[in-house]
Amino acid sequence: SKLIESVFENSPKAIKSNGAGATKAGLLASAEKNEITGTWGFSCGALPLGDGGLATIDEFDKLSKDVMKALNEPMEQLTLSIAKAGIVQTMTARTSILAGANPKYSKFVPTRSLEEQLDIPQSTISRFDLIYVMNDEVAYDTDLDKARKILKNDFENDIETIDKDILKKYINFAKNNVFPSLSDEAIEYISVFYAKTRRMSVVEEDIGKPITMRELNAIKRLATARAKVELREIVTIDDAKEAIRIYSKS
């Protein structure tokens, strides 16, 4: 929750919601009738409103299954198709989603698979580019240090941080002015990784999430983002290697 809050505060355009109180209308859109004119129109939810920015959803596992499945289209196609009250409309929803969820048993069990422990449909999980498990490991010295800092409210450190407003301007500039294209070397490196991983999944069983075109596009986005954050117009082979490292670790 703290991580999600921090990303929300440092994003130039972000919308925050919580799965415990979010509805399909709140995240997507709803049809509303104008009492004066008698005509129908749409009221946009978080994803269309966050177009070009970020939507953070804490307690993602508390969303209803219908709402989760309704997110499948905007998460993959970056659009939202609505057909209500005789109106058919397609809206853009080019919105990144950062979500946090708790495991079913309140604590992650390393010996069980991710699918067993998350009460989220597989079709929705597969649409996230990256998935990380934050495991609460027990370590006496670390726990003692954490407890003292929390009780003393002592969270200051000597690490120099970038001013929040400057960081927002930098992210905004990169998003709106830099549009990197993949070099031939990067294309070849990513393509070979994709083909090899596909072949490996046929030979070996239980190697984790199967790789598809969806994951190929995720790696492309990661490599492009790495070039974009350095304000470069070309995605190099180093960007491709780093994107694959991040993807593989996730």
C-alpha cells in the first residue's frame, strides 16, 4: 500500500482507487440519463479518465470477478467498449495499472503456486506485464530494527532524493516527447529469447507462466521504457537485455 501510494504521489497523471469500494461503473463507465433533456450519456470511470496516465488499485483481490474480467479489454486493447441504453461507444483507456493484492491465506506460502494463492482469474493475471511477490520474511534483527523505527516514527535517511515536482516534469517530458524505435539488434535479441522460451516450454513442464504474444509485447514495452527514461530515440540491445532480465525475474 505504501509503494502504491508513493507511485501515485510521484506520477504526473494518476487516479487512485481501492478494490474494496470500487465498482464496474467506478472503474470503467456508466450510462446516465440527463433529467432535463431526457437523453442518455456516459459518465467515465477511473480508466478512461486516466487515459495517458496511471491508475493505482489497492486491494485488487477485493474486486468482484465481473469487474476483474471487465478490465481485460482495457488492459490488453487499451480501449473500453460500452453498449448501454441504446448507445454504443468505444473510448480510449491507455492507462497503466499498478495493483496490489493480498494472498488468500494472508501470508504467501512459497511451496504453493501463485494461482492457488490469488483469488484473481488467470485471464486477468496474465494481462499484467510484471508480477512480484513481496514476502514477509521473519528475521529477528531486521524485525527489531523495523519495530524501533516505526515506534519512534524515524524514517529519515541520508539518501539524496529527487524533488517531487522535478520528477513529475521529467516523467511528463519523457512520455510526451520521446518515442523510441527498436534497433535491428534489439529486435533480433528479443525474437531469439521469445522463440527459445517457447521451445523450452514444450520440452519442459512446469516452468511457470507460458510465454505468448502478450508477453512479447510486454518485453517490447519494458525495453522501450528503458530507452524513454534515458531520453533516447533508439532501443538498443542493452535495453533488450535489461527488459528480458526484469521480465524473467518477475
